[in-house]
Amino acid sequence: MTPDEFDARTSMFPCLQYGMWPSELYLFASACVDAGVTAVVESGVYNGVSTQVLHALFPGQVVSVEYDKSHLPKDFPFPVQIGDGAVLAPRAIARMVMLGVTAIGVLLDGPKSLRARAIKDQCVHDYPAVRVVGIHDHKPGLGFGETSHSWNPAFREAVGRHLDARVPLASREAHPKGPGLALWIR
Ligand SMILES: C[S@@+](CC[C@H](N)C(=O)[O-])C[C@H]1O[C@@H](n2cnc3c(N)ncnc32)[C@H](O)[C@@H]1O
């Protein structure tokens, strides 16, 4: 998937506060496409921007998990499982594997940090079908073992700055490289 293809399929979705940036979603989604991923599990929905983008790219193949549905629009068009991602994300992966899915992407944007890394370690250990894991709001080199990061200068130059032109200026000035997505690929 090229950045332009990604933009064509997702530029209608807004860039909202606390939402992942387009370059970060592109980094995750393009790695999933390259790895042959056919189903995605997402933990951390908030007001649903990343969820809508994932559904635009992997229609009918996204399971989303969130423990606080108060920020979701009342008419949100996609199902969201309510509960702790540490419990529901591995459960969703197990169900996908049971149904015969052999390549799964996992996007963790809540919980964060050590708790996100614990979910990643468990999923990667227990399910060989997990091919790609992204952790949002994660700096490079913090023990996640990432194979790529959205702050990579070559990625920012070639892709990131172009896709993130839609992010409100105040956010770009506050975070010139974006919040940060660490990506692990099996
Ligand atoms: C930054 S927001 C997600 C934004 C969304 N991914 C996007 O890009 O549009 C983080 C969300 O993670 C949720 N969250 C935090 N810990 C969680 C957990 N253990 N299980 C499920 N959701 C959790 C929070 O309630 C919050 O809505």
C-alpha cells in the first residue's frame, strides 16, 4: 500500500485530539499488508478515529477493545468490545486463530507503556499468527524490540510529513515527529 493509496482511503476521517496520526496508522497498516495480515485487533478506541481507519483498510476484519465507551459517538458504526485489552485482546486473537486466521496485526493504544508491552509479549509468545504489533505513544529503544519506528528520519522525510499535513498545526508544533509508534514485525 502506498502512502497515496492510504490517503485516498482514509483522508475523510478527522485527526482528533488523542488520536493516532495518519503516518502512524500508515506505518502499522502498510506493515500488516506487507506481512499478509488479514485481521486486526485493536486495544484503545477513545472516539474511534483509528477504528474507522482500520475498518476502511481491513473491512470486516477488525476487532476493537476499549474499557471506557464514554468518548464514543452514540451512532458509532462499528462494534467495540468493552473491557480490559489485557484480557480481551488475547481472547480476540485466540478466536481468530480458532477460525483459521493465520496472520494477525495487533495495535495497542491503551493501555500504554509497560502494560502494552506485556500484552505484546504474551500475544507474540502464545500466537505465532501474530505477525505485526504496534504500540502507540512509545519512544524508540524502550525494550519493545521494535523493527521500525514512526520517528525514523527517513520515514518522516519520505512519508510522515506528507501524510501528517492534515494534523492540526498546533499539534504538529507541539510534537514535530508525532506521538510515536513503535512497530514490531515477526
Ligand atoms: C489514546 S486513546 C485511543 C485513541 C485511538 N486509538 C485513536 O487513535 O483514535 C486511548 C484509549 O485507551 C483506552 N484504554 C486504556 N487502557 C485500556 C485497557 N486496559 N483496556 C482497554 N482500553 C484501554 C482509554 O480508555 C482510551 O480511550
